[in-house]
Amino acid sequence: GAFAGIGATGPTGPVGPAVPSVSALFWNSGSEHTSHNVTQYIGWGEIFNSTHEDNGAIIAPFNGTIGTLYVKLGKNVALGQNVSVNVCVDGNTVGPALIITSGNNGSIAINQAVNAGELIAICVTGTIGTRIIASVDFTIAVV
């Protein structure tokens, strides 16, 4: 038949790449709050009243992908107040903005490739008068 003369199974090939690991990168505005209707950057424990991304940025530790942006506002936000939250990579806004109103929380898909050494920042525009907690999930690229 068609399978006549088939020999023994060959040697096992090399092990394939590991499953990508996922980690989270966190920002927390601490006791500070957005007090000006300009773009500000969330750092570790404060909001930077500055238009310079590197004041609140972290350095990407590996090549990878920013998946989703997660944001929660603190309590006591007046009705009708909102902020626009974006992810910035090396000074450029990537992905869509997440608009959060009156103390809610939310998430939005970003899906942005990032190279090791690039700056990642969370930028906020609006006047909200409360803490902002943000994180992104980050999938490390397997090489």
C-alpha cells in the first residue's frame, strides 16, 4: 500500500520556545490628584505637573506588548468630572484613550509592541481632584 516501507520514528526535535510570560506594570498617583486641565504624568506616588513624559515614565525592561490599560479613580469625585487616560511610548500616544467619569474604573485594549529601553508612561488630561491608580499588562516577547 501507500505506507509500505515506512521506517522507525526519527529523533525528537528541539524543545520549542517557552510560553510568553505576562506581568503587570503599575502606576499610582498616591495622595496627589489632577489639579490642572493639562496633560500630566502618573509616577510612583504622585502626579507630575509637567508636560515631560520622562518625569513619570518607566523603562520597558524587555521587548514585549502592552495589552490592556486598567484605571481606577479614587473616591469623592464630583458628578460630571472625568479624565482622559492614555498610554504613551517614547513620547507618542498609543492606542485609544480611556475616558473615566465620576469615580468609576475601566479598561481598554492598547495592544502596542514595545522595545526594551523605550519609555512607557501613563498620561492623564482633565481635572478630577482624586487619586488615580493605573496599570498595564505587559507580555514579554519570546526570542
